[in-house]
Amino acid sequence: MTYTMVVLTINMRDILNTEEGYKEIICKNNEYIKLEFEDLNSYVVSDDNDKIKETYWNLLNYTLDVLKAEYSLGSDVGNLLDFYKKTSQYILKSWIPESGYVQMIDMLSLGIILDIEDEEFNKLVALVEKENVKDYLIDFLIRSRNSSWPQTEGFIWKKPYKGISEIVSCAAEDKEKAMAHLKKYLNEWYRSIEIKTHNSKWNIHTGYWCWEAGALAKILKLEDAALKNQQYYPYDLVHWK
């Protein structure tokens, strides 16, 4: 199964790679996805459960990379919704909290920004509940759709996510101050990235996008016009409707 979006006009959102570079990444990842499905079809459910779970994990990461590269390239934002729904099935079959924290943050954040249906979103919530994960950011994102969900005060990963609590606490009384904290968070988020993919000699840069920043702005109803040209903020995605 491969995933293709239609780019009506090339207006790249992340210019740290070229149009050709993004298209090459998308093409290669689609080939990897095809190979993973071939592997999946060769497994026996009763004997190869670990391999099956690992394959779905690979599918999740390949498809998230394609999604990111497509957005960076300038693809129509509306197409991401169907793409997201296809992607979400992979995390449901492969997620391990210890190694998949960032992926869950990405999927919850994208789900909020794209206004996915409650039925789809609640599948992620059920997965978090099943694994008994306690984390401030995960809980905050879930609470935006389920106000009865308990809010944890601590973070599983303090860096860079701890600054999010300042954004949230400020937003109720001073949205301008909350925006200032969000700008600060975006810079800290970029600095926390250990591998700067755009500097690699290999063509691996899919884009730098802080999906959770967009989800925060939407949940907290922040005026984000000042972030329209911020390099890591997914402005077009937040305002896709």
C-alpha cells in the first residue's frame, strides 16, 4: 500500500530540503511500505506476533515520514485527513510507551488539528489507558476532547516538553503571554532535536514540524498570526478549514 497526495502548486513549507529531495524521500518510503506489507503477508499470526508488531511499528514511522515530507513539500492540507486515518491503524497495533512517546504526541496532536472524529480519537485514548501512561502533555491533549480525563502534573520527557505547562497556565488569564511562551517553546523544541537532519550528507530531511504547538494554539484559542512564518509551526495545518 502506497500513499500519494496531489500537490496543486509547489509552495514548499520547509525549504531546508529541495522539491526533488522531498519527492525522493516520499518515493523511497513508499517502497519501504510496500516491502513491509510483503513481510506482513508472510507472517503467521500465532507464531510471529513480535515480528508483526515490529512491522506495524515500521509502517507507522514510514507513513509519518511521508506525511511530514508531503506537508513540507506543500501538499494540499485537506488530503492529510484520509492519510491520518490510514496511519492511525499502525500505532494501534504497535505502540510501546517507552519507545513511542513522540509518535503518540504526534498522533494526538494531528488528530486534534485535523478534527478527527471522536470514534477515531478515542482509539488512541483507549491505547493510552490500556498502557496506564501518566504524562502532562498526553493528558492535556486528551482532555481537550474528554474533560473528565485526569490530568497528570509530571512529564515523561521533561525536555523540551516541560515548557508546555507554562503556556497552558498563562493562557487562561493572558493569551499574549501564553503566545510568548509558545514562541519560546518552539525554539527550545528545535534545540532539543539531537540529529539536525538538514545537515546530513544523506537525503533524510522530511521537515521540522512541532505538531503539538499547533494543537496547543487550537485548544487554547491563541491568536497565532505572528507564527505564520515561524519555521517549525504548522500554521497552514492549524488553519486548514
